[in-house]
Amino acid sequence: MSTLLESYAAGGWFRAADEGQPLLDAATGEEVARISSRGLDLAAMVGYARDTGGPALRSLTFHERASALKALAKHLMAGKDEFYALSVRTGATVRDTAVDVDGGIGTLFSFASKGTRELPNDTIVLDGSLERLGKTGAFVGQHIWTSRPGVAVQINAFNFPVWGMLEKLAPAFLAGLPTIVKPASQTAYLTELVVRRIIESGLLPEGSLQLISGSAGSLLDELTMQDSVAFTGSAHTAGILRRHPGVIDGGVRLGVEADSLNCSILGPDVRTEDPEFDLFIKGVVAEMTVKAGQKCTAIRRVIVPSRIAGQVEDALAARLAKITVGDPRNAEVRMGALASLGQRDEVRKAVEALRASSEIIVGDPYGGTLLDGDAERGAFLTPLLLRAAKGAVEPHNVEPFGPVSTVITYDGVDEAVALAARGKGSLVASVVTHDPDVARSVVLGLAPWHGRVLLLDRDDAKESTGHGSPLPMLVHGGPGRAGGGEELGGIRAVLHHMQRTAVQASPDLLTAVTGQWTTGAAQRVEEIHPFRKSLAELRIGDTVKSATRTVTLADIEHFAEFTGDTFYAHTDAEAAARNPLFGGIVAHGYLVVSLAAGLFVEPSPGPVLANYGVDNLRFLTPVKADDTIAVTLTVKQIKPRNSADYGEVRWDAVVTNQDGAPVATYDVLTLVAKN
Ligand code: NDP
């Protein structure tokens, strides 16, 4: 008998006492493994996540979590051959496996990098800017994001056993939330193997990842308002989860990514001889055949201008004829098997439903030629292209989760948009056009119905990642039928797991809470210039109050001549007098900023290594000849870099004039040595 998959629960591997259900190789029908979660203590898993995994994760900063993810990504990448070898049993070709395995590991890398670059080396994130709530500035408000002391349950579909897990794990992990992953049973042997390698590596804090192999049973009963469920799968199961009392009344957050009838629209401008025509055909065929069409983003509806529909059908038929179908172990095979015979039955049923209003123009759901493989025991299905009758309803309602697409014709851009919208909300649409007017009107029409829109033309085609690839930095999810959930999208996905809270306080207490100096909070002026202090010595609130400097007309003229910025407001007294904002010659904003640098700098070699930019620069009051300016520079934020012997220091800079009015405000960004 083959192995019984185990669950990783509460710090150890759990093996069910029964024999479990057999999981069959998609192409050969041989048993790969068995699965059962009978006897698994789900309450103990949730407790372990809350009491062990969560605290361990939240004791790390975002940067520390990000480096754990990076180390994990490297580790998995180094051992990926083993995943490829097992993945073939899911029916996947090498190309399909790359999407799942490399795509999943790539997502880890991407979140690791974003976590380091876009999140602070801290455990909270500030949201938006400071709000002054009182007259004097003694009462201010700031939104902050904090980690929730809960658990992230992730229920995945069978089609991406690796990517599905990693794309949900990475953002939850960064957010400080421990994960319990529940892969779809059909392909859980691959997820189990990857989890085994993750646990063995010891790279993630204990308790931050647990695995359920088999049914989720009563897992949702254990969840409360700090917990969340991210689900990918069928609308039917999504409906069951939505109706769970924990979700309806208990405040458990549920994110759903379910069925989606994605479309690709060929623009009305495209002629058969245009490069866009070929791009369109290639895109549709790729989406029909990668993963044998078992992708939530696959193109189910091919929406084309009626005048060109015949040529589109012919071109699709010709290209589909080249798709060899069979056992994915054969390198000549372009498209492997569906995940199971059960899935093939489901697709055949969906095709029968589509036939109520569409005719099959390419392929045979019960026949078709295989290059290799057992047509009875393997879940093979050759690609099927249908043509919808005008006004057909089914193509907009029925999701055949396999290599199946339907051609639907339109006349005029409005009809194309209306047809796309009949999918009632989808993950992704592509529009293949080279016409800027078509691009704008179609994208604006599609956007409310879609989570992502790809505009494809001759200019972006070479670099395009394609219709079907969700990217870590872009949101994945769609409204309506697609579930209404949102995953990925860079740091958005991390914040999605966190709680936003508005904090109202005095500037000093707010500084204590956020670890970032707040306007109005105490400033410490000491004899030693802060540029003489290393990162270890600098403190939030350390301040330089500069001497003053009078800006003369000669300064302004010199700067104009020296830089070549002879804009009339700095050089032509008569013209400047007519300027409604200035009423006379004013100093260049960059002169003011340069003079301010001259006022606050401490010039000798020391721990400050570089000035790498300014943020949020605003010129507030014009500086006229003979105005006297001064600058106050305060340490606002200190971010040591884990991977370097220096860190970033953000300084609050305020330049004022002789009346105390703010002339310019900005943040100065420097790199400062740790010691
Ligand atoms: P399911 O909805 O049946 O299963 C998805 C996941 O939910 C699996 O992990 C499954 O576990 C789990 N699950 C099932 N019932 C429950 C429950 N009551 N409580 C908690 N978890 C549960 O979808 P499938 O993966 O079987 O796919 C079926 C169909 O869903 C496809 O044919 C396709 O139409 C659609 N689908 C859509 C996707 C999309 O993103 N658009 C992606 C994948 C599928 P187990 O496997 O152990 O039952």
C-alpha cells in the first residue's frame, strides 16, 4: 500500500489511524498516496498556532520575517527537483509545474523583498499621515496597523498545490499570523512534501505553519474574530463557508476566490495581418492548455468582433491542432491530464450544459487523439472550442474547469463590455488592441467587473507575463462570482491580515507608541551634533537647531547663473512683480533647501555615510531677498538594516523665516553607520 499522508499539527507529524482515501495519479490511475485526517485534534492545532506560532512570529520584526521567507525560498529552490518529480503525478507537464513550483517560490522571494523594502524594521506599520486634531497641535491622530493574535486558515484548490499554499502563506507570515494550511485532497501529496521540507529546514518559527492532510472537519468551529479563512475553490464550498456561524456571527474574516469566467476581448481595430491578431490567438490557446485549462484565471470566453470571428476560429483551430495531449512524463506532450477522472466528468458535464446554446467546433469531449497515455485510466481531455449562438446564456454562467473556451461575437465596443460583464465578476480580462481609444473605453468598462485587466499589444507583448499569471505585486481576486476576495498585491496582502486602528494622543505619547518622532513631540538639542552620533547612539527626537542665514539678491542671482535656472520669478523683477503668488523676485526653492543643508550639516568625516534623498518636499512660503532663514532637523525614524553595517535615518526638516513661518518642510534620508 502507498503511504498515508500525515498532518503537521501542534509541533509533530500526525498519522490517522484509518487507511485513508486513495489518491490516484492523474495520468495512469495508479495510487500515489492515501489521505485521512481522522482523529486530528483541530482545536489543539488552533491553540498551538495562537499560543506558540503567533507569539514566536510577532517577536520578529517585519525585516526578520522577510529574511526567514527569503531563506526559505532559497532552500525550496535548491530542492525543487523532488517537487517536479512528484508534480507529474498531478497530471502536470514540466511547463505546468514551473507555474506551480517556481511560481510559488518566486512569490516567497517577492514578498521577502517587499517586506524588507516597503515595511519598517518594526512590528507596526503607520498608515497615512499625522492628523492634527486640535488648535495647538497638542492632540493628534495617526492610523496604525498591528498584527492580530489569531490564526490564518488557508484552504486551497487542487490545481496549484505549491503556489496556492505559498502565495497565501507569505503575506500572512509577514503580517505575523500563523498559518494552518488545508490543501485540496486530490493533490495534497505534493503540498505535504513541500511542508515536510519546510518543517525540516527549521527556517520558520515553530507553530507558524501547520498542515491538515485530509478533511478540514470542524476546523471553522474553532475560529473566532481574530482569525481568518482564505479560500480558493468552488462557489459551492465557498457558499458553505459563508454560511458558517463563525463567519456570519462570529466575526471570522473570510476571503473567497471561487469560480471565474474570464474573457479575452479582441479589439475592433485588429485586422488578421496585425501582430495583435497572433498575440490574441496565442494567448487564448496558452490559457486553454496550460495546466490543462485548470486555472482560475483561464480564458473561458473568447469575445471577438463578428466580422472577424471566422478567421479567429480558424486560427485557434490550427493552433490547437498542434497541442499534443498525453502522459506528462513524455517530453513531447504539450498538455497533460486533468487532476482526476472525477474532474474530467465535471468538465464533460459543464460542456454538455454549454451545448444548450453553443456548438463544439474543435475537439470531442469523449474522444480525441492522445500522443501517449491510457484514455480510460488517465484523466485526459483534448482541447475543446465552442461557438456560442447569439444571445447564449450558458457561456456566461457555466465554468468548465478544463481546456475549454467558447467564442462569442460582438458588434461595437459597448457590446463587448456588456458581454464581459455578463460573467458577473471575474478575476482577469485581457484586451488585445493597439488603439488608445479602444483601450481606455474598454478598460474603464471592464474595471468594475474585474480584479485585473491585461492590455496586450505589439509593444508590451515581449515582456508581458500573460493573461493567466497572478503576480505577487498585483492584486489577485475579483468581484461577484469570482468571490469578492483579494489576495497578493504586494504589501496590500500583508495589511489585509492586520488591524488598522486610529490612535489619538499627544505628540509625545504617539511618538512612544509608533517609535517615530511626531511633530510637536519633545526635541533634544545636545552639545554633540547628531551627525557625530552612530546609529547605536542616535535617539528619536535628537535635534539640530541651526544658526540663521540671510538670503540676499546676490545669492539668488548667483544661484540662477550657476545652475542655469533663470526662471523669471528669480531673475526678472518686472515680470516677477506681475506673478500673482510672488509679487516680486523670490529665491529658488532648491536654493533654500541647499542653504538649509549648509546650515544643518556637520562637515567632517563621521558616521553619516550618505544622503540618499528627500521625501515629501513642500515649499510653503516664498523666500524674498533679505529674508532670514533657519532650519530645525530632528531624528524622526531609525531603521537599522539587518544585512548591512549601516541603517537608514529619516530626519524631519523644517525651514522657517524671520517670522517663524514655515518656508519648506521635508524629510531628509541618510545612511548612518551602526557603530
Ligand atoms: P472544492 O471547493 O471542492 O474544494 C476546494 C477546497 O475546499 C479543498 O481544499 C477542499 O478540500 C476544501 N473543502 C471542501 N469542502 C469543505 C468544507 N466543507 N469545509 C472546508 N473545506 C472544504 O473545489 P475543488 O478544488 O474540488 O474544485 C472543484 C471546482 O471548483 C473546480 O472544478 C472548479 O470549477 C472550481 N475551482 C475554481 C477555482 C478558481 O479559483 N476559480 C480553483 C479551483 C477550483 P478537499 O479537497 O479535501 O475536499
